[in-house]
Amino acid sequence: MSRLKQFYCSQCKEKFESKAKYNLAGFRTAKCPKCKNATLLPLGKGYKTTYWILVVLILAIFLVNLVDGIFKVTVVGLALVVMGIYSLIKDKQIRKDKGII
């Protein structure tokens, strides 16, 4: 059960209380009751660490296979790397916009 937390809307700058919901990539979102804008929050430390481990591990496996002469790329591995890199870049943009960096 998530608790109500205070947020600031990035569009109308109103302060509001809401329950943060997680999306598929692990970002938390909170919807402003006044303007209905969904405020996107940065990744938590656990999600960020998991994405770094996934990206490094899958790229290392790919490089080892490449050295052994196996040019096989799985769709799932590629999708995880793309999702991980996208999420890490998006997290950095959100942190920069919110002045967290």
C-alpha cells in the first residue's frame, strides 16, 4: 500500500498530494488533480542499479560471443539493452530538469 506524498506539478507548479504509480520502465508518476498532467519522477536507486547491471552483463555476453565467432543476437537481450539505456538516459534528463544532479 503506497502512502500519499507531496509533489509539485511540472506544468502548473501547484503542490498536491497523490499516490505515485510505477510505469513499465520503473519510473514513478503522479497525476496533478488540477491540470491532469502526469509528473514523471526519477528512477529509484534499485531500478538504476538493476539497469546498469543488465546493460553491462548483456553487452559483456555479446562481446564474449563475438570473440568466439558467434554472431547471434537475441531479441530479448537486445530489447533489454535498449530499454536499459533508454531508461538511464531518461532518468538523467529528469534529474537534470529537476535540479537533482
